[in-house]
Amino acid sequence: MSPAMSSASPAPSRLDLLAAMLRIRAYEERIVAFHDEGPFPHVCTSVGQEAAAVGVVSALRPDDQILTNHRSAGHLLARGADPGRLLAEVMGRSTGYCKGKSGTLHISAKELGVILTSTIVGGELSLAPGVALSRSMLGGEGIVVCFFGDGAACEGIFHESLNLASVWNLPVLYVCENNQWQAFVHRKETMTGDHVGPWAAAYGMDHLTVDGNDVEAVLEAATCAAAQVRQTRRPFLLEASTYRQRGHMEPHDQSYVDPAEIEAWLAKDPIDRLSARLLDAGELTPQGLEALRLQAREAMNAAAAFAQASPFPDPSELTTDVYA
Amino acid sequence: MSLMNAHEALGQALAEEMQRDSRVLMFGEGVATKRKDLLEAFGPQRVRNTPLAEGIIAGTAAGAAATGLRPVADLLFAPFLCFAMDGIVNSAGKLRYMSGGQFEFPMVILAMTGGGWTVGAQHNHNIEAWFVHSPGLKVVMPSTPADFKGLMKAAIRDDNPVLFFMDMALGFEPGEVPEGEWIVPLGQAAIRREGTDLTLISYAKTVHTCLAAADALAGQGLSAEVIDLRTLKPLDEATLLASVRKTGRAIVVHEAGALCGVGAEVAALLSEKAFDALKAPLVRITGPDAPAPSSYALEQAFMPQPAAIAQAGLDLVQRDALVGR
């Protein structure tokens, strides 16, 4: 079992949280580096959103299940995914979690409980109640966590999903990572108000909006929310207010974003904030921080080497796995 | 054997499969209201009403199927599937492949369609070919109460998503249905009438139209074979090819429009694999490229009729005589 998966009890240390965020950042930066080197598959990175992923996933138990979306690397890595197999999948190699048939956008890793990843915005919302229905009817204490963004919250399926989960009493922890951008459109153009969390009230559902760039705050909120879902078998909506620090996808382009907005959010970078806290508290030295960064980078370089050395799927794989 | 209609046959199939396998459940718009017998027998966990929200019904079926249940989702009328396309096509049809085979989607989507009830184009639209065109899905459209039962049992036991279309004009037509373990395997066509001069190929309601046409042709001295496809995907190529190699002439009949429809696929199949056996070009008799009307007179004109099929059969054979084959 990975450190992240077993970390629900006892609670992870602040250093664990930092290390987990640094791994995600290093993974995404490795992908950015690939793009700098030449043609590489398009990827939607989660740079800037590491605290939401690490905070929520660290609050889960091994028998919980996660549904995620196109911006999923943080969720997968926080759950203990092997970055080599992730990068292999991104690069369409047969050693990837989906045998190279997913690509970056739809990676599922059933062995980690990260299932049915859909890149149709809102697809994860449509699938979550059914997964939770299985949990309800087939037994077990696990809950279902559904990560989606503010963009998906503007899809009609958001309403259908939360409404059904509420009227059927399904154990879903909905996690809205409100990263302010819906592909190439700012959420101010598409939403009334700044937050998705309060929309839960319409479904008789409890909700909480948390500073999504403060990993400790996210962990605390997610622990409470997950415990409530576990106990009541009722859905809950947790909103993590965060920021997509890069363009919608790589290669990077933020020419349509107000530089002042980027600057304001970079000042709230989740990794910098926790690092500063640990340095101030004397729990970490600058040298220790640099060592953690280096460790994460080296792990991702090794992952990249594994992926690059992996074979492509055989052409005979083209039409396998279509039907059961 | 006992006499029952298609709705009753479906009910029997559902009850038997829910009895056999505790993972089978059914939900949809009014399911628990209309199927009181199932509700009483299996309880509210397994027989559920849903909101009128096709997107989440389909998505929920896909999510449940991938994680251990075997749902049957009733979406009422085929045009409502337009709201359910993401769950059916993008999730159930694709996520097995896209995940490298990590998931299975044993689920059935049930919907009614077809002329005869004058419900108009937003309750009647024969969209079965849309799903034939989508990978990962199977498509069934029966013509008899026995097949409604046998194909539904097979669909529930299949580990893939199955679109199960009911031609609503057939819902209350009685027919003999075998008791108990009656399974009609997916992908097997039925020869409803044997013949030697031409083959009439159809499915759902228009199988009966073809049988009436075959009667009329017999009166003219022509022997028409009638094939009921039953399953549109996978298509029973062997039965089709064997029949057309015998008769040399084929007419495909369906209520759905001709463009890129099942008839077009059958024509391509026969052209690719039985060209040498064909004595005449394939003929399609279908509904028009127009929304289904609600006026009784227009709806009757919309649906293929026996006289037109019989005339097309006569024309095909006479054409042979004219070109000396």
C-alpha cells in the first residue's frame, strides 16, 4: 500500500503533505519540460491545484473510490499512482495504467480505486451516483469521491447528479475544484456568484467551501466531510477554491488571462505556503526543502525514463477491449 | 407456452432474471409505479423510480454496471435518449476500451419507438442505427413476444451495454411465449418464412409487414423468404448471406430512414460478400427522411406498407426477366 493510501489514519504529517504536493508539481513540470523539448501529447496540468488533490485524497481510506476528470494527475499521484505508469499512459505506451489506450485525458487505475475517468466535462458527475449505488447495495463502508471543476458545475448533469444522489441517499463526496477557469473562459462570465458550494443547499445537501490552496485546511475539511458521508451515507459538496496556474492545456498559453490575476494567485501558491509555514515553525530547513524538491524531480526523471523506454502497444491491440 | 403480449413478456423476463441474479435491478421514469409486481417481489432497492432526467439515468446505469450491478434502465421513448447519449455512448460504450479493459458494462437501456400510436417525432424516432454506429454497444429490436422475453434475458446476461428498442405498436400484440429458461442469443437472426425467389430482410414491426407482403407475393406465384434480424449489432451476417445466395434478390425494409441506416449496412454487406450471387440490385423500403408525423394519415404513409413491398418484389423479378437472367 502506498503511503498516501494508508495515511487516513494516522493523519499525514505536514512534511508528508509537502512531499506529496512536490511530487505532483515535479510530475507536471516534467511534462512541461517534455513540451519544451519538442512535440508531446497535449496535457491539462494541475499546477497550482496540488493542495486540493493532496488534502482530499489524504482524507480517504483504501476502500473509497475516486472519480476524476481530465485534470487528474494530482488525484492519481496523491492516491499512490506510479508516475512511470502515468507518464507511459500519457505517451501512449503499453506499460501505462490503461495499456496505452487512454492517453493523458482518461486515466483510470482500478487497482487504486480511481475509476471511470471521463474527460467529457461533467461525465464524472454522471457516473458517480451509479458507483455509489453499487456501494450502497453491495455492502462495504467505502464512499465515492467525485472531483470536478467549476466548469462541470455549469453543466446540466451537475444538477441531475446532486439531485439524484440526494433523493437516493448515496454516499458521494462531491469535490468541486473551483480553479476559476473553464477551459478558455473565466467563471465570472458563466456563473452567478463566486462559489459552487452554496448550490448544494438546493438539494438539501450540506456543503463547505474551503481555501483550496491551504492543504491543511483542505485536509481538515475533507476529513470532516468524508466522515459525515461515511456515517450518514448522504452526499456532501466540498468546494476547494483554487487556481489553475497554467493554461487550459500544454503547450502553455495564458495570453487571455489578466496578469494581475495570475500574480495574485501565485502569491498564494499552495506549496510555497506550506513550505513557509514549516520553515517558520522550524520543522524544515531551506536545505531540507531543496532536498525534497530534488528527490521529487529525480523520481520524475526516473519515471520519464521508464515511460520513454516502454514499447507502444502492438497494432493488434487496436480492436481489443471493445467488448467484454 | 402461454399467450401474452410484449409488455408481459418483458415483465416475465425481468422477474426471472431478478430472481436468478440479485445484482439485477431496474430503474427509470415510472418503473416502480408501473411495475408493481416487480416492486412487491424485489423491493424498493431493486425497482426504482427516477427523476425525469435521462442524462443521470444513463450515467447511473453505466456507473453501477462498471462496479458490480447489472442495471436495466427504462428511458421510455427513444427520442429521450438524446439527453442520455453521454452516459450510453461516451461512458458505457467507450470506457472499457479507454481503460484498457478495466471495466465491464453489463447494462440494458430500454426505450420505445415506432409508428402506430400517433405520438409524433419527439416520442417516435427510430434511432437504432445511431447506436449500431457507436463502438462498444449492442442493439436489439425484437418483433415477437417470445423474442422480447428471450432477447431481454440474453441482454441482461450480456456483459456489454445493450440498447433494447421496443416498437411500441407491438407492445400489446399477443403471441406464444415459452415458459422459464427461454433465451434468444444476441446476434442470431430468425428466418420467419422460407422462400426461394427473393429475401425480405427486416426487424421489429416491419417483419410483420414483410410477412403480409410475402403472402401477397405467394398469390402471384413468388416465394419470398423473410428474415427477422432481431439483433442489429452484432449483425447475423451468415444467415443473411446464406439466404441471398439462395434467392439472389433482397429487399430491406425498416421504418427508420434509409440514409446510413441498417438497410444501407445490409446492402453494403451483400455487395461486399455476395455480389456474385445477386441477380438484381438491392432495394430499400424505409420511412422517409422526415420527422415522424402525428396525424394518423401521415403516419400510415410514413410506415412501409405490404403493397409497396410486394410491388417491389414483383418489379425485381420482372427486371430479371427483362434483362434475361
